[in-house]
Amino acid sequence: MDSSFALYLGRHTLETALVIAAPILLTCMIVGVVVTLFQAVTSVRDMSLTIVPKLLAVSVVILLFGGRTLQVILGFFTEIFGHIQNIGH
């Protein structure tokens, strides 16, 4: 294994992690901004008002993007284990 392969592996790992986490993180950010604006307009300061919508939105996103996420993870692990198998030979 040379340095270019190690750099490729590190970059590919970070890209895969970003693809997996992006829908959930973006959902949390968007829902957080909307709830914060709602709280600022109505002057309601309840902690459950911030947590419950985020949990519901993240649950919906996981249900919608779970299959694609699983495909990305399986493709990544298949590639990694293929490289491990080639190193052994």
C-alpha cells in the first residue's frame, strides 16, 4: 500500500461519511432554524419545542433515505474488503 492509496482511502471514507450524514444534518439544521424563528416570533421558550420536531423530521428522513444510505454503506464496505483481499495476495 503506497501513500496515494492511503490518501484515496481517506478521501473516499470522508466522502462516504458526508453522503451518509448530509440528509440528517441538513434536516436538523433546517428544522432548527424554522423552530428558532417560530420561537422568536411567538416568544415561546420551551425545550421540547426544539427537540420533538427535530426527532420527527429526522425519523422521516431516515425512513426516506435509509435504503440509499444502506446501499452507499454496502458499496463502501464491498470496495474496502475487496482492497483488503487484494492486499493479502
